[in-house]
Amino acid sequence: MFMFDPADPAFIADPYPTYRRLRDEAPVYQDPDSGLWLITRYSGVERAVTDYPVFSSAHGNVVQDSPTRVGKTLGSIDPPRHDELRRIIQRGLGNARIEAMLPGIRAELAERMAVLSDRRECDFIADISQPVLFGALGRMLGLDADAAVRATELTKGLFHQDDGPFGSVLAPETFQDIAAFLRDQLDNRRQERGDDLISVLLDAKEDGAPLSDEEIVANVSTVLMAGNASIGHFFPNLIHALWCHPDQRRIMLEDPGRISAAIEESVRWDTSTQCFARQIVQEVEIDGTRIPADSRAVVFYASANRDERVIPDPDRFDIGRARVRHFGFGMGPHFCAGANAARTILKEVMRELMPFLGEYELDIARATRVRHIMVRGFANLPLSW
């Protein structure tokens, strides 16, 4: 009988053969140790992320969620409150605000490339991805340079805990430290507003939107952590995917107009956010298996994105692929609110960075992967060019 082991080094290195076996043999699988129900086929995942009255997010969307988030963030509430809060938060993530950030992102990237120009090798995470993307997150939230450094320090432990692949994503005391840090930022912004997400949320509250300080802090912390956990791993995954497929990288280098297609194929092919959790409100049948009420389910976006029942030749990485409906940024009510920002920022960064790196090489033997069920990515990624 098939036994799923999320701590297996082979699974951590490449989870996709295991996902295929789960889809074929046990598309709804109950983990014997945790009791969690794992849903892996496209059809089951689509049902789970769209049928929120049955698959609720109101107990949190992280496998082990924090009380500081549950019931306050977009990911941990259901419609209609979710839709009301999403409309408010989207005001701070609009196209004009993201476009206004791009010159600062280009300047930060140019500084990083100047520092690296004589080295010819680096850790892609520490030397390029993390500083550039955290600089972008800082601008989005309205953090000054010192505050952005502090935010980086506070989130370093994200998905690096020691309580196993189904464990907590961050130490409880760190959640509290992040909340305290953001409350200070909130108090600062009350005195002086800017063109940033915190200011937008404060303005909305003062204009009568039903939004508490606790909800502002919780949702800003989610943007901070989601940026770290999703785009922070998505960018190195894209670099890795292009290295694994030099023919596709060459096509993109010769035609920068293909960058958007490469981004879209990468988020499908090697999804940084592998799964999210849901609470089963009432008994439900998925792919022939009945899941009892009050169960906890884990919904595997990454497996659905490789389901050959829906996506042709899904293991092939092809930036010329016809557009497919994937779960790289989610689907349904909880579709990633920052998807457009992530796409726009990464497109701009790739346009500037790829001519600099050219036919780069990765030293996968020295790379280290994150070991949490929710995330697929690298802790470090040695790169030379």
C-alpha cells in the first residue's frame, strides 16, 4: 500500500512523481500521522478552492495557522466578508502603484548587479532575489530602509521551523514580533501618510470602511510573509526552471517578449506555493472518497498543475505552451490578490537581469531546499555566469 512521506529526501528534491502516484492511486489520501486529507487531482482541487461553503478558509489557510491571522486576513475568511475586505486591500495593489515602484526596483537591481559584476558567482537568494524583492515589498508597504531590514530579519525563519513538513510556518513569538513591528509602522503612518498599502488601509478605515487596526496589521503581515513565501521562492524557481531547460532560456534571451510566458509557465510547472489548507464544514465526497465534517484538508495546487487529465503533457516546461487554466496563483475567491504585482515586478526584474546573467550555471549540489509541505523553493542557490 502506498504511504506518503513528506520528509522523504526524494520527495523534497522532486515531489512531482509522488503527486502523480497520489493522483493515480489515492487522489484523496488521509495522512495516518496527522489525520490530514490530501487532495491532489485537478478536479478535486478546483472543487475545494471554489466551494467555500464546504471547504472553508475561516479556520486558516495554513496547515497550522496562527491565532494572530485567523479570521482577520484575506486567506483566513470566507465570502462575503472576504470580498468586502479584498476590495479594500486591492486599492493598495493597483496597477498605478505597482508601476510607480518600478524605477526604484530597477535602481536596486542595478546596484546589486554593479556589486556582483566582478565576482561572476553568488548565492542567488542572498545576493539578488531577497534584497531586490524585499526592497519591492518595503516600497509597497511604505517601509523606510531601516524598517525594511527589520522586516527581512523578522521573516527569515519563515518555513524553516523544526517541527516537520506539516508543522508551523513560523515560531509563535515571531508572529507576535511581526505584529508589534507593524503596529509601530501603523502608528507612524497615522502621522504621515504616503502612497503605500498601510496608508491606503488607514485612509479606508477613516473613510468608514469596516476595518480594524488588528485586520490592517494581520493583512499587511500576510503581504509581507506571502511575498517572502511565494514570490521569494517563485523567482529562484523560475531561474532553476530556465537552467533545467536551456533551450527555453535561449528562446527567452533572444526574445525578451517571451518573459511573461516564461513566468506563467514557471509558476505552473514548479509552483512555489504547493498547497493550502481548508476546513471541511460538512461531509463531502471527492473523487470517490468521503471526507467527514470537521476534517482538515490540504489542497495541492502544485499537483493539480501537473494533472495530465486536464493539462496536456504537463511535465514538459514550454514557454510556448498555449495558455492553460492553472493554480499557480490560486483560483476562485482566494485567487492571489498580489498576482498582478508579482507578474509585473518579476517581468521588470527579468528584463534587466537576464542579459547580465546570460547562459548562467547553477550548482545544485550545494543548493539547499526548503523542507515544508506548503512551499517549494530554495534556502540558497549558488549561481555563476
